[in-house]
Amino acid sequence: MPLNQFCRAVVLMLLSALPLFSQTGTRQAPPLLSTATPESVGMYSERLNRLDGMIQSYIDKGAFPGVAAIVVRNGKIVYYKAFGKADLENNKPLAKDAIYRIASMTKAITSLAVMMLHEEGKIMLDDPISKYIPEFAKPVVLDQFNPKDSSFTTVPAKREISVRHLLTHMSGINYNVISSDERLRAIYTKAGIVDAFTTENLKIGDNIRKLAKLPLNHQPGEKWTYGLSVDVLGYLVEIASGMTLDQFFQQRIFAPMGMKDTYFYLPDSKKDRLVPLYSEDKDKKLVKGTTNSLSANPNYPIEGAKAFYSGGGGLSSTAYDYAIFLQMLLNGGVYNGKRLLSRKAVELFTNTNQSGTLFPDPRSYFSLGFSVVSEAGRSKGLGSVGTFSWGGAFSTNYFADPKEKICAVIMKQMWPTSYGGEIDRKFEMMIYQSLDD
């Protein structure tokens, strides 16, 4: 082949591969997040600033060392502040751009990756997961369990686990350490199943293949059970894309949107911005580190082998970066001139009832990645119908309201805490009370 024809063939081949590794452009061009006055977007400064006193009151009574929060309306940042300390022992003030372990806030980003691959035709939502991970073929459900030796019997599952079951936490797969089912906790522990955090030289595929051989808590599709379903999806992303989950996130999601501070494992240049973990002792006093085995090493994710990419809980991020992610969804799948999802896929992802009546909170339902406020929830004061939200184990939380075009993130770094849910509910309520349009 002549050289010019060879070069042309190589260029065409590379161009044809670009959609696999970059986001498509878009004619939609919503602006990047920028600061504006609350009044410019129909909010009242005096009311919005009531958040200051509320947040500071929790710090003053020793509930949290520090709290950071960001509020965005119509793509404009109207509140972005940090209170208290990042590190009490070293008297280090908390910065707005502090980095937090966001735990289960990782799940929505992994689910986004699945939806992106779904739109590319690489994954279908009702495919059996065994199509991609053969170890999940012929699943079984736990029947009898012997607590003396953790032995068990099983019955065949009525159906295979689908991608949709995993996205909606209806697969029957549990967590280990935080599982409320002592039987599954014993079985998972005996098999060496890792929930989300490890400094050992373990790959997510190793964990998931072991998990696939264990019994399910219930028949797929018949109950809502919070567990390692999204970790399975993280491994699915690796298989379907040919990239590690870390590579996919960085190349396909974070870099295109400009999320510059979100990682599984922080670079050395940013590790000093990671907020230390705190906990409560029996008297509800703050203790550095953790009093619970959820995180065996409080220095995760800056120590260890740095090889385990947990799609269900492994990321660390900032309030600002996560607001970018939420704003992209409020924009209908677009941010920074790039389209990550189509508008219809965003609607399917964020605002369709996939759980029926099985979601444990009767005020909400579960979509393909979020708890979503129903009409029953709106009547209880939870915000607009269609508001989607979730949180992380270390007391990080977010919500996004497509009707009011609001997204907000509040960051703490505690496990456990007696006040996490309380401050989160007040945070949301006090944002709504500041509306003035």
C-alpha cells in the first residue's frame, strides 16, 4: 500500500475510534458553573445566609469538626462556604476545596458510566449480568443457614440477575460489614468479600468473581436490598469498555467535564487536602479515626496498594466537583460543551420509578441510580416531585431538583455520626425557604 494511502487508512481508523474514548460535542451550550448573587436567580440572600448559623451551631456543639456546602441554582453558584476545622488536632481550618471520601456518592457516577455504555449499544439494561461476567450464571438464593459454621443450603433463583437489577439494588446482593443480614455477613466474611475500602493489592474483578459464587439474599427483582450491586457494575464497565474503572472515569467523565479533584486514589500533590476521618465515642465526643470497621485503614485512600476501584464507594471528591456532576444531569446530560448522555437517558436515569413499591422509603422510589421524591414525599415536605438524591457513609450528601433547577452538596467526614441526617434535612429545607421568585 502506498504511504499516503496507509496514512489515510490510519487516520480514518483513529477517527472511527474517537467516539469510544471521548465525549461527543453538542449544539447545546449551557455555561459552566459561575458565581452569582442569589437575587439574580430568584433567591433571597438574607434567607440563604441562615445556613451559616445552622451549620455553625453543629460545629459549636461538637457534632462535626467542619462542614462545607455548595448551592447552585440555574447553573449559578449562590452559596459556597466552609466552616470549622479540617483537622482539630492540628487546628487546620477547613477549606472550601477540601477533598472528602464520598463513599456511596460514587454509585451515581458508576451508574452514569453504565448508562453511557448502554447508549453506545455495549450494554443493554435487561441483559443478564452473566453475559459479561460468566460466574453469575445460574444464581442461587440462600435457603437454610447454620450459624455454628456458616454452612448453608440454597434454592435456584427464578431468574438471572440483570443489569437493571443491579442499577436498582434489586439483585439480591448484600453488603458485608454493613449488612443487616447476619447470615450473609457471615457468608461474605468467610469468603473474604470486601465492601469498598481496602489497602491490600486486590482488584475489583477478584472480589466480584468471588461474590458471584455466593448465594443471594432474595430472588432477583423481588426486593430492594442495598449492597454491592454497583461494585458489580463497576467491573461490568471495565469489561464492556476495555478500560479500568479509574481510566474510564478519568477519560470519559471527569476530564471532559473538568472535574479536576475526583479520584479513586489522590495524587501526592493533593493528598494534604484530604479531610481526616472522625468518629464519635460512646459519649458522642469527636475522635480522630473511625470506631467502626467500615474502614479498616483511616488513611485510605492515600495509603496501600491503590489497586481496588470500588464502583460502589471508592471515590474521593470536593463539593464543587460533585456539583459539576449534578449540574450536568440538570442540564440534560451536557456540561463543558460535551454531551455525556442524551436528554431521554437522563430522564430514564434520574426520574423513572424502577422499584415499584419495593423501595423502603414510602415517600420516594428508586430510579436507575437515585432515591427520587414521589408525590407522597412532596406532601411530607421533601421538596419537588422528581428531586433525586443520595449520600455517602462518611456523612456526605447531595440533592438535585430539576423543577427548581437547584443542586446542592453538603460535606462532612464522620463515621458514625448521630447528626448527619438531621443537618442534611435542615440544609435542604433552608435552601427551599430562600426561594424568592
